[in-house]
Amino acid sequence: MVKIDTRQLNRENPPQFSNPKKENSASIKPAINLLGSPVTALSFDTQIKTMLEWARNYESRFVCIANVHMLMEAYWNSQFSSILKNADIVAPDGMPLVWMMKLMGVRQQNRVAGTDVLLELCRLATEQNTSIFFLGSEETTLKKMRVKLEQKFPALEIADMVSLPFRPLTPTEDEAIVQKIHQSKAALVLVSLGCPKQEHWMHEHKGKIQAVMIGLGGAFPVLAGIHKKAPLWIQNLGLEWLYRLIQEPRRLWKRYAYTIPPFLWLSLRQLITSKYQSIDMLKIAPKS
């Protein structure tokens, strides 16, 4: 059996990382291709630090917190795929994404979970006097969130909390939201409209809102105490989807049945394909 030096292989043939042209390092982040979507290959701490650096400068950015559902939406929908490719960060929330990244060469990648992002941003925002605007979810959820946040982070500057209707906003309503965010002087806008709605909204408002927009989906109701966060051991096993399914079976069972099986098949196919491509490249590499 021929042994392959994978360390040498990774040095010579990086595992499907993006290779952007020379640009401002603050705007270009290393990413790895997962099912056609560029998932940011940086640690949790580095991604949080990057978001806060952008926020300090009031840069118009948007961040997607990706899981299996989001990647499958992008795989099936070219318009949504384009949105992820234009995001400033696509963070790996789900453990299956983290496992895929590790198998494809990003050995030190850790999870960048939405709820953890929310809590860490709030913690650090109090230290850096950064104001946060909370957008989306239901009014009752936002009220419960405010109570929790005031208890946990009493020094946190909450610019505002605004719920949005389920229907599309009129141009006048949309402009009013943009003006409200600007007048609040918020540097971070945390958005909870659900995938893919929140990603479309952030993409449409990049350049219109001078703040870092971060789509946090189900993190709002978890922080509000409406839904329970899975224990750490369940998260580490990659079974948080099952824990959520038990809490919301009617809403989630179709989504999981529709997305998990094809994700498993496509991930396996990508891993096998990338493995054979690497072996072929090793065979044709010049001998030293």
C-alpha cells in the first residue's frame, strides 16, 4: 500500500480554498467550498473580532450563519447561492459543516454557532461601547430578549428592537427602517427573519445601512427562553437538529426530511471527488 503524505499534499494542493486576487486583507477572508458555497475558514474568535472591527468603522457588511438548511437552499437556488458568494462572512454554524471542513483540510476549524455569536457580540459590545440594533422576530420574543439581555449585560447599549410584519415591506416602510437604524447610530444590526428571508434582506441593504448586519435566525427565541438550547454534548455529536425537531416537530420535520438526506449524499460525493482529484494530482507531480 502506498502511503500519501497528506501534509505535503495540502501544502502543494490546498483543499478547495478560494484564491482571491490581492485586495484589502480586511475584506477578503479565506473560505472553503462546501457544495458550491464559500464557508469562511476562520476560528470563532477571529470571526467575532472581524465583525467588531468592521462595526467600529461603521462598514456596511453582512454575515450569514450557515447550517445544512442554508447550504442546501444555495445548492438548489442560484439566486440565493449568489447571495452567499457575496456575503462578507459565511460562518459554519452546523457541526456537519465543521466536520466537512476538517475532512477537507481545515483541521482547526471550530463551530461558529448563532446563539454563541449573539452572546459574544453582546459581551464584547459592552466593553467597546458598541450599540446593537435588534431587527425581526415577534414583539413578545423581543420583550423577553430585552429582559434577558438587561440581566446578563446591564451595560449593553440596545439601540432599538423592532419587529417586522410577515408580509413584504412597502418602499416607504423599508426606508423608515433604514432611517431608524441610521438615527440609532447602531454599529451592529442583528437580524432574525429566518433563512432565506434574512439573507435576502441583508444582501438588499448592503450599501444602504452603514452597519454590520448578521443573520441569526433562531438565536432570538433561544435567548428569550422560548426555545431551549441543546446541551453541549448533543451539540458536539451533531444532533442539535434532533433536539430542535423535538421542540418544533410541525415546523421542522419537512425541512429536515428535505435537506439532510441530500446534504449527506452531496457531501460524501464531494469528499470522494476531492480525494481522487488529490491522488491524481499527486501522481502527476514531478519527482523531487
